[in-house]
Amino acid sequence: MATKAQAKKVEVAPQVKAQPIKAAKPIKPTWEIKDRIYYLTDNKSPLTLTIPCRHTKKHSLLYFDEENGKQREIRYATNQESPLVDEQKGECTLGHIQFANGDLKVSKQQQNLQKLLSIFHPLKGKLYEEFSAVEEAEDDLEELDLQIDALVFAREMEIDQAEAIMRVELGSSVNSMTSKEIRRDLLLFAKTNPRLLIDLANDDNVQLRNTAIRAAEAGIISLSQDQRTFLWGSNGRKLMTVPFDENPYSAMAAYFKTDEGVEVFRSIEKNLN
């Protein structure tokens, strides 16, 4: 008699319960022991400038501790490790914080002063900054990129637009310049002040102002002696009244954008060409 085959037992590996992944704690930036340089902002460089080194009624030197939600008083004591008053012990010897010719060099041995200036002092970012070679390189790179863009822009610019921009910079002396002189000065302008050149090139009022000035110089239009009225040069008919306390040619540029002014602008352009 046939016997039933016994079913094989299959061993199943024990299931391991998945553990929740813990979020990595943010790593606090480490404090680097090194010599540091601080400089006054806005290119200030007085012979000497002393900034407050302790909290007084006149000068508030308080640091808001976000972890504790408290204001903490700070002061520069040369014989203390911490610039925070509540961490200082015993008698304190106060020091002076003085910039000479616009900067202040603090050696790595003066960690208390460095931390006060780099972390706690409320005038950081307002009166002075800490020098950073990386940030300086980034700023230089940004300025060089802007300069290159402005030079390329200037090289490819039409002569009429170049003349309009240089008229803003040089005034009526542009009239006696050749096209090559205008282009040369435009490239030099792009090199020394690239941001302003790009701003002027994108401002359509600059071109319109230049058209109005050229038209006045050519006698197509005229400006009254009191600089309040523009007239047609051919028949003295009134074109527009300049608003009070406004540059006449800026006012004319704005007028060119109106429905009536567009026709005047087209007529002037035909006469100029």
C-alpha cells in the first residue's frame, strides 16, 4: 500500500523589524584658530577709530542667545577667555578695540577678542566686516564676470546707443568726438563702471534723451530761455511744457512715450537721419 509523501518543512528566516532612520543632526560650524583681519565698511579708513568694548547706557552691547531666549551682555576683558559677561569670573581688565587706517588685525592668541568681533558684536555687518579670502574671491569673480559682460555689450553696441550713453557720462563734448573715440571711451567706461553701463544700456530713456538733445543741437526743436517750453525750430510752435523742477530733456524723453509724442519723435528721427 502506497504511503503519502511527507511534506517538507521549509524554514523561514526570522523577520527583522525595520528600525526608523534617525535624521542626522546638523553639524555646527567649527571655530578655526587663526589670525583674523577686520575692516571698516564703505571704504572708510580713518587714522584711528575706537568701537565700544562693553555694555553701557550709551552703547548697547547685548547678544541675543536664541537657544536660551535671553539677552546676554558682552565686554572685552583681556584677562578673560569668554566675551560673555555671565561667563567671566573674578576681576576683569578691560581692553580697547581700535581700528587703525581702516582695519584691525587680531592674532590667534586673542581668541576672546576674535569671538567678540566675529560672533557677538552688534556692529559687525554695520560698521565693520571680517575679511574672508573665499568671499573676497567670490566678489572679485562676480565683478570680473560683470566687467566681461559689459565689455562684450559695449563692443557690439550700435554707435547711436553708444553716443547716448557717453553723453550721460561726458555731456556735450561727445559732439566733437569721432565714432572711434566714442567706442574707445565706451569700452573704458565698461571696464571701470560695468554695472552703470549695463543699467544705462537697458534704460530706454537714455536713448530718448539723446535724441532730444541732438534735435535741439540740430535746430529741429528749441528750448526756451527759461527752460520751461520746447518749440519746433522751424515755426516756433509749442511742443510741450516742461514740468516744474524737472530736467527738460528727461521730460521730453517721457513726452516721446505719449501718443502725441510718438509722432513728434518719428518726425524728429526723420529729420535727424
